[in-house]
Amino acid sequence: QVQLVESGGGLVRAGGSLRLSCAASGSSFSISDMAWFLQTPGKQREYVAGITVGGSTNYADSVKGRFTISRDNAKNMMYLQMNSLKPEDTAVYYCRAVVTITSNTYWGQGTQVTVSL
């Protein structure tokens, strides 16, 4: 089992920055890929960015050049640095971890990000 806890969300003005964190515990040594997703009311979760255990990254077009995903495997942490935030970035952001050996997927509880004009 893997437990994920997000933190770092909040209210920020457009153009500002936030850094989200995702702390993994439990069988975190077995985690392979990790990612950030967002969800707005009434919509499905959307992919934001992903990172492999080796550090390869991928981004949704909407956040390229503004968001940076990173992870610290030694500390079982993943981060999302969000710069130049826009009101349309407002959402609940979720951390996801995949354990390849079991094909299990784990989600955190989410953290709210609100970007005002």
C-alpha cells in the first residue's frame, strides 16, 4: 500500500506562483511513475505533468513552460512548481503514483489551488 498526501495549495493572484508537494509513505519504495492531475467541478481529472523514477518528465500543453515537476526519491517526495498562474489553473490538484510491479495506482486526497484575477 502507498499513501499520498498533497500540500501547498492555496489562493494566489494571477501571475503568481505556488509549489505543490506530494509526500509518499507506506510501500513508497515500489513507486515507479508519478504524476499530477487536476480536476474542476463537473469535469474528469486531467493530466498535468508526469515524472518517471529516472526523472524523465512530460507536460500537458497547457502548462508547458510554466510548471515544473520534480521528485526526490530519497525523500519520497514529488513537487509541482507552478509559475505564471492563470485563473484557468484553478482546480483541485491530485498526486498519483503507480506501482508497476503490482499495476496498482494510488491517489492523494487533493489540494485546492485557486487563482484570482
